[in-house]
Amino acid sequence: MLRTIGKRLLLLIPTLFGLSVLLFAWVRALPGGPAIALLGEKATPEAIAEVNELYGFNRPLYEQYFVWVGRLLQGDFGSSIVTGRPVTEEFFRRFPATIELSVLALIFAIGVGVPLGYWAARRHGKWTDHTAVVFSLIGITIPVFFLAFILKYIFAVQLGWLPSDGRQSARIDATHVTGFYVWDGIITGEFDAAWNAVTHLILPALALGTIPLAIIVRITRASVLEVQNADYVRTGRAKGLAVPTLRNRFILRNAMLPVITIIGLQTGLLISGAVLTETVFAFPGIGSFLARSIFSRDFPVLQGFIIFIAIAYALINLAVDVSYSLIDPRVRVQ
């Protein structure tokens, strides 16, 4: 197991190298530049040249790339052109917000998607199965930003049940220890602050978790249908195994391998999908700051944030591979 983890971590090196090349080329291909974004369209050529000289954007591209990679290897991701703060500081200030949002969206997607997919597979061919399939198709096809606006308009604007933006109400005087507002409220005993943070998470989490929910429903349904028709399941039925044992130990456990793969992939995509969701709900996480950085051509933030997200995505996939051995002993033996 340790050897497998070590190999996967080594494979991360060429992956990040290839990503760094593509990322550097993509950022430099954006129209305009940070100088124009900072100074405006009416900036003088002298002012633009001064900004480019300050940040090294007037150097040859290959030289800029090697300087950037050299700093990365030393743990220096640069500083934001807009705020002037280090990229790592900007990232970890907003990272807890995106993690809270992604975790709640994932809980919603898994908690509803797996039981619904399993329930649809057990009623294969019936109207309940068809209804689950139709709803999953709708969930996959509806754009995240459109669903976010609909949820915001209905539940925040019209009904007033939930807040429409931010992480916490301004009237809440909360103590922030870790940056995770819900957890901070729990450990400090400020349960009103924790609940207020939860209410701010509900609408963006529903919008963000809808597509993963729909995909998990379809994959769970297809996987359970395949497993429950396998030879060993029919043999178990013929031998008179108890139905709960057959469902839990033979059908559901074996059907979970492809489901876990999809959950791992969707977990990584939740972070990237948070760009639109956080922007609609003015949620101060990684996604909304990344969106602002694109418009302001904040090259260091774009490069640093995407590298951080890529590392998180790779580690999530590694955790998914390790979890296979906990579910299926055959993988452990191999």
C-alpha cells in the first residue's frame, strides 16, 4: 500500500509540470494584461511599461516561466497584483469557505444520490425508476448558475427563508478560530453563529450539489443493476441467504466501487464548480476570488490557485484509490 501511494505521489511531479506549462501559456494568452486591468484603458504607455517592469512582464516568456517555477519550488507563489498580499495567504483565507461549501454539497449529493439510485435499481422498470431517471437527467442538464439564480430568487428573495449572500450575517459577533465558521461556532459554544453559517451554506450547497447528485444517482442505479444480476448474487439467493445480508454484503458493497470513483471525481469538480456558485451568492471562497482574478488579470493568483486546486484534486483521487482496498479485499490482494 505504501509503495502504491509513493508511486502515485511521484507521478504527481510530471503531471504538475505539464499543468504548469499549459497554465502559464493559458494565462499569458488572456486578452489584455494586468497593467491595463489595474490602470484602465486610458493608461499611458509609460505607466503600463512601469507596471510591466515592476512585475517582470516585459521579460521573455521562457524567462518568466523559469523564474515562476523556481519560486514555486521554494514555496513562493508570488503576491497578488490587486491586493498585494501573498497568494498563499489569499488562498488559505478563502479555502475554509470553499471546503465548507463543498463538504455540505457533497453530503447532500451522496446522502440523497446513493439511496435514490439504489431505490430506483430495486424498482427497475417501474414508474418510480423512470421518475428517478428523469429527475437525474434534469439535474445533469440544468446549468449551475441558472439553478443558483432560481434558488436565490425563490427562497431568498420571494420567501425570505434563507440569506441570499455571504458566509455569515453582519449582525453576528462570532469568534473565528480556524476559519471554518460552522466548526468555530461549535467549538466556541456560539451555536447561533454556527447555525447562521449553516443557513448561508444551504442555497449554494444545493445549487453546487445538484449535478453531482444526478450523476451519483445514475451511476449507483447502473452499478446496482449490474451487480444484482451477477452469478454470485443468484447463487446466494438460491442458497437462501437472508435478504438484508444479500443486499448489504453482496449487492451494495460490490456496487460501491464505481460509485466511489464518481464521488472522488465529483469532489474535485466541486471546487472548480464553486466559481459560478460562489459568484452568484457572493460567497467569499476560492471560486469567487478566482473569478475576480480572471477579470483583473491577476496572473500570480490565477497560477497559484489553479496549482493548489490541481494538487487537491490529485490527492482526492489518491484517497479514492486507497479506499478501494477498504471496500474490496480483491483490490487489497492485487
